[in-house]
Amino acid sequence: MAFSDPIATSAPPFGTLVHTQAPATFFTYGASKLMPTNIWWENLLVGTGQQTVSTLPYIQKMLTNGMHISYASRTVAANNILLTSAVKNFSLEVQETVTGRSIDDYTDFGVNLTYSVSGGSMKLNLVRGMAYNSAIYTAATPVLNTVHAILSVNGGATGGNVTGTKFKFALNNSQTWILYASSSITLNVGTSAVTGTAPYTGSLQLAVMTDSSQEAVYDASASNVLTGGAIDAAYSGNTATMTFSWTANTGTPLVLALPHHQDMMSPSYTALTIRGMKGDMKGIKATGWTLSESLTTISWDSPNGIDPTKTGDIQTALTAEKGFTPDVTNLDGNNVAHGVDPYFTGKAVAKQARMALIAHQIGDTSARDSIVTNMKTTLSNWFGGSLQNDLKYDTRWHGVITENGAADQGADFGQGWYNDHHFHYGYWIYTAAVIARFDSAWATSNKTAVESLVRDICNPSPIDSYFPRFRFKDWYDGHSWASGIFEFADGRNQESTSEAINAWYGVYLWGLATSNAAVKDLGRLHLAQEIRAAKKYWHVYSPDTMYDAPFDNHATVGVLWSDKVEYATFFGANNEYIHGIQVIPVTPITEEYADSAWVTRAYAEASSAMPTNTGWESIIYAMHAVIAPTAAYAELQAADLDDGATRTNSLYWGATRTASSGATSTSTTLSANPSSSAAQGATVTLTATISPSGATGSVTFKDGATTIGTGTVSGGTASTATSSLSLGAHTLTAVFASSDTNTYANSTSSGLSYSITSGSTGTSTNASGAPFIALASGQPNVAVRATVADANYTVLASDSVVAYTSLSASRTVTLPAASSVQVGKQFVVKDESGTCASGKTITVAGTIDGTTNLVLNTAYAKTVLYSSGTAWFTIAS
């Protein structure tokens, strides 16, 4: 499945409605694509249709006969807001009466507009990162206006006609703007207006010049009008390669790259650098960019593992909290009435999902299964249409919304107006992924419903007729926009980038749980870009190159807009709100987002004068655990909990932080021989592999909460053997305790599902092998036959015949210790496939007749062995 292939094309399994909110009428929507609901130019589709859009570094605002353009230095208001002004520095307009305005088409990075006049038109192409503001005129008279005074044109006086293809305007605000015409044009230049003397056919490109060195760069690309751009991506292992393709009316366009783009590629930059809302942008003259992004390898659990000394605390909390059931009728976790709310329901089931994963990791399968059953009930109520606030498919804006949200734009946090869907459904998708990990049948039954939510927030395909492409993700900015079909004077906005991260984490895990590699990698790429953008544009470091003083005295952006950043939230100005909303929910992926350099600053600010018993304590102390794990663990044991947090997960997070900030994370992987099942009474060998292999210490092997053995780590592995596993299913774990936690951190493996069956692992009594007489006591008269199909095999005490029924490569049969079986024990190893040969040998591994190993290398070869109680010997081969 390629990057742009559909996840599905079927109709969502919900009832339908037609949204009451029609698009704005300022522009006629003429594009063949579905209308977007969270795109950077959404203001053209909603409200008046005339609020600002931001192409970066410019801000545009649509007029009745064109657009006004702003490029302004950033200013700080009251230390808490950094903004750019939308004052009309210049405009591109048409003199004739406009008879119609239309949105003709849009691409991943641009939107194409037409202003129609009698006998002609003006076309505007708004594209992210465009170096010029462009207008293409057909038999229409250009007009340029400014709120400033024009001091000179091309170094000469204003007040008359000037003819040419290049015009430099000096304004009384100290700005210089350059206008390029594709063919010679005569302009009348007044004190604040520039007007064509006749209708014109051709392009005009207008750019601000903040440094004289930029002029030559502008000159070189003046004839290339940028018209749009598209994203594509390909995956190889844990790396994604993104391609940004740029289109122009002719030649090679000049496009500006944001700081996070610059971190992912090494192109040939021009001398054009312009500072915008998101920092210093650099010009690239190319038809395509190639950007490389690393994809996470963190999946269900923390890669650090659990501190073994804290497992008991986690189990105690889990036992107390495992019975939590979300209230889907009235109340959230803090007893606040919200009705049946998709956001608070999502937080509630997602915290159950975290508990289920933790229960699985520590081996409490009973708690895990009961929690999973509870989660299935909650999601089934939503998917089944049995609630007072059912999900509906909106046929106007093409998305899944709630009934309450459709009826009231203020309900469900504006969910019915397409605000915050990725926040809300991200929790649901994460929960569904966890259920799917443990119940594939449920995943199959609910696949259409879950993937309708996935498609709602991140459908990658232009041929999915039910959902617009990439509803929330802005691939140019790297992050998402959350503001739906609401009109805002400062453009788009997003508050909680961490909840966006959680949404993409959920998509990734759904793909992982359902073995859908394309969805898994789609989620991982969304996730990687959101984290990269968050660290670049939400996190404020010291020293900081992104935001100016005194705003950079703050550690975190609370709300990021198209045209400004705020140290604030939509629900209050408390420090713990501003920082906490950028951390929730705390999951294993938080490790990649909450880096210690940012947390060091953010925690100091967030914890300053923090009130107690607010619920935010658990989130702020989770931040503290990144930089002071021991102190924070004690805080988390007593902290008041956020409605999306549990004591179980809070302690898990604390217990998976390293004891020293300099410690290297480790990972522990558990394997068994036999690999997944054995007969009751058989010996099962468990091996823990520790990475990095230089880590030393001990491993405790557990069956649920019961210790079944220990081993010392040597060369990166430790082992134990047991024959005491009881009949039935088991979840086995390996807990690594580092001998030097200042150098290597502790870690715990994921649970290994293991089954103990009754009787022998052989398939039947040996019908083809002849019984034989024991040389000493204890040999059965009828041999137990183990058939092996093209695999390595470890001999069990109960085996008498090991028969290979197929071979495609050399295989090994491993003997038990001769002292571990009865004296006189005999068994046969033989090739029944007739394919044994050189290159397809059967090696019997052990000391036999005083020599290491015995090799069978001919068709239908066999050997008969017996134990003397201290050594193995052959009877015949």
C-alpha cells in the first residue's frame, strides 16, 4: 500500500445527517475535492470568508477585489503573546468590478482562487512558503494599495507613470517591496496607490526585501509563479522519506523552508533568508524537496522497563483501579456533568487501555482481560448507536460528528464543528488498538467503525469519497490544526500538541495490532512530524532561537496560531494548565516528546505556585519524573489525579524513568524453548536477552506475579529452566535488575504467552517406529513419537522418537542432559522425509559416545541413542 492509497473506501457504519453550517459565500467553492475542515486556509470557507490566512512568511487577507498582504516583524504584548501584524503593507487587486470569486482547486500546499471581471480575471495562487505574492491577470487592470506612504519607485519620485518589468517601492515604514511583471507594464504610482494604466495580461509577483542581498535571488526567479505543491512519502524500516513536489506556471519555483524542514534535508540554499512567525526561513530554488524522518520504535510499553522494586506498588494500584468503569451517561472522572461526551469518554477508556497494557506487562492477565471486556462494552455503546449522543456521518463536510455537536457548536468542545476530532478520536483509536492486541475477533468485527475514525482524522487518499485528505495534519508546518470550521482573526490554532501526538500514536498502534503495515507507518510518520514540530514550535529552550525576548522567558507555547503564539490556554492562564495540556496523556511515547532540556525549564515554571488537589498534579509530577525520578515517584504516589490518569499509570511512568539522567536505557526480550507450548512436566528453558549487551546484572523470571527462577546476565543473556509450570495458559516476564543503574537502567520484558498442555508434545503413539527393549529399567514398551516439520527441536524427557517429516535446511535436535532422564532411556532420531542430505543435515547436539554432536546427512538416516545416567551413547545409526 502506497502513501496515498486509501485505508478503506466503504461508507462509515453510522447514521447520516446534513450539517446546518453551510460554507461561506464570499467564494464559490468549485474544487472537485471534498471541502477541508481544518486546513491552513480554512478562513476562506467559513464565517465571512475574509479573515486572514498565512502562507508564511506573509499574511494575506481577502478583499472584495483582491488580497491585502502583510509582512511584519514580531512584537510581544504583555510578555505572554508574540504576534505578527496583519496591517496592509501592500495589496494585489483588480480595478474592474468583480463579478464573481471562486476557489478553483487546492493542493496539499496551496489553494487557487479566481476573481472574475467582465471579459477577464485575476488568479491568485496562495502556496505555503511562497517567496512572492503572485497574481495572474487576464485582460484586467492591476491595482496595488498600501496603508503606508510610497516614498519612491526605482529610486525616483512618485506621482507619475513608470514603465518596465521591475519596480522597487520604498515605503515610509522602512520596508522595500519589489514588484516583477512578466511583460512590460505601465503603472501610475501615487502616494499610497499603484494603478495600471490599461488592462493587463501576465503575472505580477510582489516580495518584501529585508536585506539588499535578497534582490539578486528575487531577480533570478521572478518569472516562475508558484502554483501549488504535494506531499508523497515512502518507508524503509524505521525511516520515512518525504517528497515535497512544487509546481509552477513555468520553470523552477523559489520556495522558503521552515526551520524544521532545514533539520531534515541538506539542499542548496539561496541567499534568501526571511524571518517569519516560525523563525528564519531559507529559500530553495527547486521543483522538489527530499526530507528524511526517523520513525519511532517505541510501541506498547516503555523501552526502559519497570524498576523491579516498584512492581508491587503498581500491582497494588492496579488491583484498586482495575474495576473503573466510564460513566457514559452524565459525569466525567471529576464528577463534572458533560452528558455523553466524546472527549471525556475517550480519556476514560484510554486510561483503562493503559492499565490493560500495564497489567499484561506485569503478568496480571485476569485484570487485563476484565479491563479489556469493560473497554469493549464502552466502545460498543458508541459504535452501536445506542446513546443519546450517537455518532453520525455528516454528508456536507464529510466527517464523523456527534449528534450533540451537530446541534450546538458549543457542545462537545466544538466537535460537531470539526474542532479537536484528532484529540477526541485519538483516545478512542488508541483504546481500540489495545483491545485489538488482545482480541483479534473484536478488531475484525469493529474494523469498519474504528477505521472510519482513523479515516476521519488522517485519511491519506484523494480517492476516498467519504473523507477529505489529511483533515488535521499540515504537512508544511509539520503539526496539526485543531480549530475546525470556526472563523478566527488570527488564522488556525492548536492548543494541545501532546493530544495530537496521542492521536497519531493510536493510529500507529492500530496498524501494529491489526498487522496493517501501511496504517502503522502512516501513524508513525504523523507522529514523528508532530513531535518534531512540537519541539521546534511549542517547546521554548534557553537560549532560544525561535522566539524573541521577553516571550522566551516562558518555557512553553500554550496556543500556537497561524499569526501568533500565546502563553495561555482556552480554559485558563494557570502555569500548570499551560504546561500540563502539552503533556497529557502520559504514555510510553511521551519519552520521545518530553526531552529533559525542555522539561527542566517547563517543570520549574509549571510547578511554581501550583495549587493542590487540582488533578494537574499527576501531570506536572510526571514531568518532574523525567529529571528527578526518585523525588517524583514519591510525589506520584500521593498526587491528585487528572481525569485521564490513573495511579497505576502514574507509578508505571515513575518506575520506568531511569534512576540517573546519565543512565542508558535497556530493553529486555524473553524467549522460551520450546517456543510457545510444552507438555506438563516438560522442561522449559527461558532466556532473557538484554540490550545493550554490555549491561550486567540479574534477571528474575516470573509467571504472572510468581517468581520461577533467576539468572545472572552474561554476554547479554540470562537463563533459567523450569518443569513446574501448571496446566493451562501463562504470561511469562523477565525483569532485568541492572548492577549499575547509573550506567544502565532496569527494564522488563513484554509478557510472553505460554501454554502448558496435558501429556506429551508428541502427536501420537508411534505407529511406524518399532518398540524396543530397554537396556535398563524405566523404558516404556510403546514409544512416544514427536513429529517435527522443518524446525529445530529440543528433546523432552517423554520423547522416544523424533521424526522429521520435512526439511528445507539443516536443523538441530538438542539432547537433554543424560542425568536428567531415566537410566537406560532410549530414543530414535530419524529422517522420514527422505530429503536429509548434505546441506539439509540433522545435527543431534550433545556429547555422544564421548564426541560432540552427531550428524545425519543421508536420506532416511536414523540414530538410536540411550542414556547411561551420566552420558549418551549410540546403539545404532
